Amino acid sequence: MMKENYKIKNLNRTKIVATVGPASGSIDVLEKMIANGCSVFRINFSHGSHESHGQSISNIRTAAKNLSQHVAILGDLQGPKIRIGAIKGDGFPLEVGQPLLLDSGIPDADGSPDGVSYLCDTLAASCSPGRVLMLDDGRVQLEVVSVTGNAISTKVIAGSKLSSRKGLNLQGGGLAEDALTPKDLKDMAFAAKQNLDYICVSFPASAADMLDARDKLDALGCDTKLIAKLERAEVVASETVIDEMIDSCDGVMVARGDLAVEVGFEAVTSYQKQIVARSRVLNKPVIVATQMMESMIDSPVPTRAEVSDVANAVFDYADAVMLSAESAVGAYPVETIKTVYNVIVATEKHVLTQVSKHRVEIEFDYVDESIAMATMYLANHFKKVKAIVCLTESGSTALWMSRIKTHLPLVAMSPKESTLNRTALYKGVRPAHLPQESDDETQLDEVLKFMRCAVDLEEGDHVVVTYGDVVGVDGHTNTLKVLEVK
């Protein structure tokens, strides 16, 4: 029997991704975050140990189980993040026009105005006179004057201070580094053993990098879904390249921090809108990330600009918005979740988030895709329909449905925990467990009884249900039924 105490309480259709860290790793805090609208948790492999990450993963699963909810866990690989070495003291001041040497031959801890170390075998080869190196998210900018071996002579063109271990990007892209480092491969193997739902690949330079990551996961016997973080200039060079990146994986993230450094902060919003739009057309989930509520690291209230930023992602029709330091190390992790939730719910009351002409003139390739599109058209145009239920094996029908705007509850039911966890990322989809015997017999009366508890239904309301005649096989959704609540 299905749980009869299940209730869809959170109304946000745009999902919230929260990075887990010291401020949010306890079961108590995680439960509060789930209860207030968070449905995806990010494990950041740039920090922490496998031991600490394993404890966080265990705590997330315990918290979700305690609340009878399904959440997705996303592992974020560090990637080839290039940093300068350590600098003596608290750093040193900079003046525009000042010469500064970057040299991998300088001892790591001996950074000074005379020269700073870096660790990257291909940085010097990627540089040429006139190129600009961006440090500390662009706060420091260095123009390359000359390159001799691994020594890069530069002059300061922006910035007032340089301190230890700051990140380094090449403006305009073109840095020749492998997307998967030796550390990433170890973290990927750990993520596979932990059965994470998604793995993010950082700094992929092409679709080939994502296909390589897929091959490496397959070799581990792992079917975890892959998300490409779009943060290099090369991967947004044209709509064709963007489409290739989206098609090469299971979802994408608009990683606005490093992307802004490479393409210029003024261009990021346009790229965000383009990437979200193309992801929707190509039926892939998309996450908007970086500094969504940055001020709430230290403040209990956001800036008005941050509120508008979250709302803008909702209007763009992103599947999710992501919190980083705000939830990992901030002083107000739960309050930040509540704030984002309230902004999302308020924005989703606007008609622009509820009315859709998406794919109206597109021909469909698959039976289950056709059923999904027909369901959403019916549900949005037959006013007696108050909820949509998708009985699914793989979650693909729910993903197709989630591409269409609607104000109605959309519940994905499956006997597979992995499917339910993955659908927790999809726009508007609420996962719910379906016992195998209910799936076998397609006991729709039991499904309807469950839905009467999960959402507010009254006698005379209708529920649209999709399912397949062939049980236990992916991609066989072929039936659509409209059930009346009696």
C-alpha cells in the first residue's frame, strides 16, 4: 500500500539546490531545509574529505527518509581550477602598470611582489602577449607582456591587492587543460560508490569532455546522470556549440562565476537566458548558479537585486537555482532556503510562468513523448483537471512533462528510488513512491486515493494519469487516462 500520510506541502515548482557544508551538514538542519523547499543537495568536492562527504551524504538520506521525501544528491567535481600559490603574509598591494611575474618555478609558499607561483602545465603555452589573466574572479587583471618557458611576465591593469591561492582564468577562454583531473577521477569513483544521483563536470571545454566523462562512469558500472557546468568561453561560443554541450550530457548548469570571468560579466545574463531556453527545447534540466543570495551569507535578508535575480531565473524557466556559500558556510542556511522559496512561489503566481506554447508546433519522435505532451495540453486546457500523475520507470515522461508550463501539481510515481531522486531536480515534479504491486496491476483507484491525500482534491475534480502497459521497462508509457474524483 502507498503511504496515506503523504502531502505535497512545498509549492515551489522551480527547485532549490543547496550546497552542504559546516553550516548545513547536520540532520536537524537538513530536515529544516527539506521542509522549507530544498529538494537537491550539492556535495562540493573542491573542499572536504571523502570521509566528511560520506557523512554528509548519509545525513542527507537520513533527513529525507525521516520526512518521507525524495531528494537528489549532486556531486560537483573540482575540475582544473587553476590557482596561484601562497603569498607571504596577508598579500601585497598592487598598482596599475606594476610588473608581476607568474612562474611555476617559484616555490609555492614564496609569493611576493617579485613573483608568484602557479600550478598548471599548460598555462604558459596558452598565453601570448596581449592576453589578459583574471585572478580572484576578475578583481585582479594582468596583461601578458611576454612568455619565456613557464615564466609569464605581466603588468597589472586592474586590482589593488593580491592574496594567496586566488583562482586564475584566461579571459576569452582557450586554456588547454583536461576537464577531468586525477583528483576528479578519484572523486568520481567515490561518487559512484555512494550512488549519487548527479555528477557535475567542471570546466568542460567541449562535448567530447562530457562524452569522455560518461565513458569513465560507464567503466565504473555507474549510471549516475552527468551535468555539464558551462563556465568556459569556448562552450558558449555559438548556439551550435551550446546545443552540442547540452546534447552531450543529462543536464547543464549555468555557472555564472567563472563564466563571467571568461566572457565578461555584462554578457552573462544573455548567455543564461540562451542556455536555459535551449535546454528546455532539448529536453534537459538546467540549473542557474552562483551568488543567488550572496549577501545572506552574513545577512538575514537579501538585497532587492538578489530577489530579482532569483525571479529572473524562474521567468527564464530554469529547473533550479543553486545556493553555494549561502547554505554551506553562511550564518542563515535555513532562512536563505525560506527566502528563495518565498521568492519562487510569489513569482510562480504570475501568468507568464503558467501559460505555455512550448513545442506546440513540434513533431514528436516517441510514443511516451507524445503521451507526455498530450497530457500537458489536456491538463492545461481542461479546467476540471486539478493534478497530473505520471507512473514512470526511468523518469523520462516526467522530464518531458516538466518542460511545459503549468500551475498544476505534477507527481512522478515510481517503484525505483533512483528515478524518484533524479526527478526531484525536474521543474515542478514531485516524486512519490509507488509500490511494485500497484505498478503491476495499474491500480488506478489506489493512485487516486493517494492523490486525494497528496493534494487538495474535491468530488468532481479530475486527475490525469499516464502509465505503460509493459511494466518494468523504460520508455513504454503509452496510456493516458482522465479519472474523476468521487
